[in-house]
Amino acid sequence: MGGSQVNQALVRLYFEVMDGLRDPVAAWAKLTGNSEVYRRARGGRRVPLDDGTAAELTAAAIVHTVAEHGAGRVAALSTSSLAGLVGGLGGAVLTEQPSAPEQMLGRGFRGPRGDDWATAAHVMLWGENNRLARSPDTPWVIAGRYKGQKVVAIGPHPTRLSDETLVVRPGTDGALAMAMGHVLLREFYLDRPAFAAHAMAHTDLPFLVGLRERGGAFVAGGGLGEPADGLSVYGGEAVEVLLPRFDDGPGVLRRGVPVVRDGERLATTVFDLLLAVYGVPREGLPGSWPEGYDDRSEPYTPAWQEALTGVPAARTVKIARELGTTAGRTGGRCVIVPGRLETSHADTAYRAMLALLVLAGCRDGWVRQGPDNGVPLVPYLCLHACGEDGTNVGKWCWPLADGTLSGRSARSVLLEAVGEGLPMAPSPRVLAIPRPIYPLPPDVELLIGPDDRCDLAPPDAQLVADAVAKLAVERGTPVPAEAEPPAGGRMRLLLDHPWMHEYGEALPTYRPPGPGLPVKPTQLILTT
């Protein structure tokens, strides 16, 4: 007997059916065809099973499900040993990676692979990255350090893999990222245009954004789809804009932007709005602005973040300068390795971190945490395993929202997002999980996982792949091919979607730790 474990009643029934059919796929079809008898037999004690039989049983379930119900009904969490096989069959690979990278870098962004880390000049391990201590990517980090690579760890705990560590209070990573963005905009855009050419060619910074009148000032409206002659329209007329602030509130920032007129319409550029958001002042613009890096009263200065994160302002400035200088000298060979963030608003923090890569021209600098075409795990479970929960997603909108999300539930916005193209798969019949995840969808016929609530412990992935190939060939079952992701366009700092505007997160911002939503509307937005 090998190391595999299987539900005792399930394997007994399987062998009884196999004795009469001698066809694993037909046996699985008959076994699960009488759902009442099959479901009653599950959930008992697990017993050892030899690896070959466990792989054959798993393969039979997969081949039958793909042939009869479609590949999407086979699913695996991206960290499962069977995820590669499921993805190759066109099944649903469930990922916990944030949606922010594809929102800002484009749906086809590549991201660095392990060997790219060794050639990067600057690496930031940001978030809870304890997985690196035993990750197959660890040798690449070590190899890069031997070549003079600077490694900075940012998170709640120090790590021996770094040259320098910034220990931040849990949930405040976004504040640090915003302050670093303040420095990049001040020193690498206004003081000297180090990344101006990159921004004009590869980002949405020069694009015009319409402004709408609100309360004696203006708020950002939709993008107009056309660029200005440069990054900024500074030098002529200016107006005051109202911007979201969540560190002291929710509240409103009053800052000025330069504008151009097109008949009755006022417009400014994404870059001009970004400077207003980050609090980078220019002479003659109205509003309340910080007096310098040491100003603690206005977001998002280095001194302001120090009170929240515990990271000294001087170290924040130093790391931001190193990132900007290195990116400029190396053509963007800087990398962020994201880890788990201790905040319910992690998507907002990830966007603030990604803004640093966009500003510094590091399109391929975000390390993926999952497959290229993964299905987001939390929305998947909320759609298939959870009922209507009565949440009001409009509760977390910013004070000047239009109210289009008021009274709406998380499930209703999830269904709308799926209708607009959010990657989703049907409820699974075969599901492989590397750790307990509950509640689970009700239609699962074979649950492969680590504990006694699962039908089967994960068999050897190669044995399963070999058995799937053999059974598929014998039965003439076509194997779907994975679709290639579309190529990315311009990198975005403005996420111009009504839900982003409602939440006050169309541009990078900081939300402090606190209550949130399992399915937040801003996590469900796709960009082209």
C-alpha cells in the first residue's frame, strides 16, 4: 500500500462496480449516477489505497466529468499538486492572487519568472512572504544577491533573505506605498523628468479625464479617451477637485488641478489628478497641500505614513529613491514579490504597490501568485457555495459617491461582474484542494484534499496525468487547449469604472485596516 488515503465506502463501491464493467470511466459514471446512494456512502473513515488505483480512480472521475459535463466542472486550487493537470485540460484553476495586477498592468502582462529574479537589480519582498523560506523560487533570490542585487523585505516580520527590512504595522502597507509614490512623483517626474518618455508611451498618465461639478468644486468623471500634448496641462486655468480620503474619515481632500476647456467641458490629465491625489504641490494650484516630506498633517507624505506604519520617514524616502534610481539606470529591472497582506482592503494596498512599478517603468516587475488565466477563489466560492448574505456593498463607498451601489448585495455585483466577463467557471464536480476550504459547492462528486472530509488524498500528480492520457486516448475524449491571454496595452493608474469611482478607488489611495467585504466590487473589475 502506498501513501494515498481514500474514503472506505467510496473505494468499496468503486471496486464493486469495476468488477462488472472493467472500465474505470464507465465505473465512475455508474457509481455517481445514483447520487443518493453515492452521497450516503461518503464521509466515512479513510483507508490506505495503492497509488496506482488512487490515480486511476481520480483519472476516471476527471475524464468522465470532462466528457459529460465539460472541462470547467473540474477544478483545483492553484497550490494543489493537480493544478497543472487541471489547467492543461482547460479546467478551472482557482487562484488567490489579487485582481489588481491585471487591472493596472493589463490582462496579458507576463510578470517575471523565477530565473528573472536572479537578473533583477532590485527586489522587494512585500507582505507575508514566509513561503519563500521553502519555495522553489528561493534559489533565484539567493543567486541574485550574489550578483549584487538589492533585496528589501517589507512586512510584519524580518527575514534573513533581505539586505534591508522595513517592518510595517499589519494592514498599513498601502500607506507606505503611497508615500513612496509621493517621492517618485516629486523627484523623478517634477524635479527631473526621468520617466516622462516612458509615461507618455506606455501609461495612461497623459490621457484626459473629464471633471464634473460637485458642491462648488469638481470630481473626476470618466476618461475622454484622448491624450493631451504632454503629461500635464499645467500653466493655465486651474480648479479645485474633491478627492477621497480614508485615513481620517472617510473624508474629502481639496486639491487643485490645471484644466483645459472644450466648450462647456473641463478636463485634466490622469497625471495632474495623480499629483493631486499624492499631494505633490505645484505653484498656483488651489487647495490644501503638504509643505514637504516632513508634513504629518497631509497624506501621503513620508512623515504622514510614519505615524501609521512605524517606518521612519527617512527610510521611506531612501527606499523610494533607490527604486527610482535603479529602475532608471536598468530600464525597469525592479521586481515586487507580493505576499499576503493583513487587511480587508488588500486590493487597495496592492494597487498602491503596483503604482510604483507603473511610475518607474517596470511592467514585468510583479511576480504572479497563480496561473495566467486563473479563476478568483473567493468569488467562485461565494457564487457556488454561499447563499445571499444581505450585505450592502454601498456601505463602504466614499462620501461623494453617486449611490449606484447603495443597497446592493455582494452577490448581485458578483453576478453582474460575471456577466461583464469576470473569469468564472461552473460549480465543480471534481475539486482538488491542498488545504481545508469551507463552505464547499454542493455538487462536488470527488473532493480531493488533505483531511477526512475529503474523499481522497491527493494521488501522485504524474500518475494521474498518465492515467488521464491513457483513458482519454482509449475513449477518444478530446483534450481542450488553454487559451492564451490577450496582450496588455497601456499600464493604468486610473481605473475608469463606475464601481471604482463609487468606492473612491479609481486612483491609488489608502484604506486603513478595518471591516470590509469578502467580495468587494473593486476586486471584480476587468480592464481591457
